[in-house]
Amino acid sequence: MRQGTDEVKVVWRSLNPDRPSLEHLHLSPWAEATGTVIGISEGQPFTLFYWLDLGKDGHPMRLRCDVDDGRHLDLSRSGGGEWTTAEQEGLPLLRGCTDVDIRVTPFTNTLPLRRLSLRVGEGQEVWAVWVDVPSLDLRPTRQRYTRTGEDTYRYENLDSGYSNEITVDGARLVTLYPDAFKRLA
């Protein structure tokens, strides 16, 4: 991780041989994040550009995603937890989601970890807007984070039963997400 006065830059690579990817994240702590992910899904290459605006409380407030094939997503979250499109169309299916989880980046795991400030042994459930890439399909998902050590957390997708142990640095940015992502810089 390279840091300037405010900016943090991180590079992750996918550890999943069926979905290889490389991401470059620029983070203006803790207000805005932009990421570029180059990957392969179902044998087809894609490039995802995403921008995430964070509120002072650490919640995502706006998410924009652009895929190189022309697909686009622009979502906003109100302070009350209501999600809308850029055209102000309400998304009642996502009501109550406090977080976003973009499939191809471990960065979005950092947001609830920082905000929840769990002590070792504590866990908490969150609702997240899960964003599939490259389709940009959305769905709400129940997730649980449990702090298992000073720099480790167990992530559980309570809908699918998937779980994994995530290792993070002092800023709670993922360094290792076994079989999923590894930080290179």
C-alpha cells in the first residue's frame, strides 16, 4: 500500500482461477474510492470502473459502475437507507441495505469492518447491495462479520452459506481473502 498525504493506492489480484482479475484502487480516506478491475468472466474479458462516495459515518452514499461493454449503474443511498437510481427511481428491494458488496473487489468488505469497530470475538450482521460483475445485476444479501483476531475477520454470506477468513491491515484493508483475493501492493 502506497500512501501520499491523503491518498491510498492498493493493487489486488484474484486468486480464483475461474475468475482472474487485477484491481487498482485509489482511496481518498475515507471519503471517496475509485477502482479499475480488469478481469475475465465466463471466458470473456471485461473492465469495470467504479466510484464510491462515502458518508462521514462510513456508509456508502453513491455508487457508480461502468463496464467496458456499455453497462452502467448509478445508485444513491439516502440517510434513511432508501436506494434510488440516477433517475430518482426508487429501489424498494434494496431498502435497509447499509453497504455495497461489489463481487470483483475486496475493498467493499473494508467498509463495514471499519464502521462496525468490532472487538475480538464480536460479530454483527449487515445487509448489503450485492453487485454482480460484469452483469451489474443487484440483489440484497445478509452478511455477517465476526472479528476472530487482531487482523482477522470471518465473513459469512448468510443467504448462500459461503464463509471465509479475511486478513486485513491496520486500516482494515484486505491483505488476504483466501481463494478470492490477495493484495500485491
